Amino acid sequence: MQTPGLIDRGTLPLHPGPGQAAPSDRPFAAPARIRISSLGIDQPLISLRVEQDGRLGVPDEPKTIGWWSDGPRPGAPGATVVVGHVDSATGPGAFHGLSTIDPGDKVTMVQDDRSTITFTVRALRQYGKDAFPDSQVYATSGPPALHLITCSGTYDRSRREYQDNLVVYATLDSAGVNKG
């Protein structure tokens, strides 16, 4: 459930069930870099894992972007999850402008084998941390997808965290795979 006034743009992709992955004659490569030209982002990715508290870890540095390395790889069934900070005490984070991305914008994942996979942004949704749709965002089956996550909403100074998260939902572009 969303709180009124939160970011809600575009149409969420329908995931009717297990989907087909991008055609491939090799295993899916790990992502090494993310490019979002509409936001001026072109940077390497670090590996992130689920922490002992059950939450996905976040990059230590505000300008760093990471991906859920135990989750689906780009082009494989399910959602590749990429995380970056919106800001820090010292200034903007890597995903500072993520809320300005528009449905239709492209996101390219450069794989460690130099192939690229392009996704098209379909929707942006802001969720209260207590209403975060884990099973929808961390999908391990269904069509290939990309979900970008950052903090959003009001900053709670007493808890030293934002009250919400922003999720950008993207689907595999029709011409999405380019073998490197």
C-alpha cells in the first residue's frame, strides 16, 4: 500500500508467471557496470549480499552502486536488483537523481563478459519502509527485469534514515542483448 503523495509514475509491468529469459548460448554474465544516460550515470557495480538482519546490504560509499549478487543476473528470469544511496551527510549519492527518471528511459547493464543488456523503465513507485513489497521487488522468477532502489521521502533524524524507498521498475528492451 502506498501513502498519498508518494512517487507513482508509469505502469507496473505485469508478471503473469515464469517468463522467458533473453536468448543466450552461454550462462548469464554478472553485471560489471550500469549506464543511465538520462541521469549521466556510467559507473562500475559492486557486489551486495543479504545481511544477517535479512535486509540487502547497501554500498559503504555514497557514490558507489551495487547489485544483489545472489539474485538473478541481467537477462535471466527474475529481477536484477541494483541499489544506490540518494545522498549522505557530505552531499548527493549515486542515485540522487533517480526520482527524475522517466518511463521509457533506458538503462544498460554492461556484463563482465563485455556484453550489454538494455532495459526500459516502466514505472517508479515510492513505498514506506514498513510497506515495502519484498516479494515483488526481489523476484527470482518471471520475465527478466531490472529494479533500481534508493531511499526517498522524509528523512527521520532520530532514526538516521529515510522513511521510504523508491523502486524503479524496468523490463528487458526488445533489442536488449548485445554480445560483446
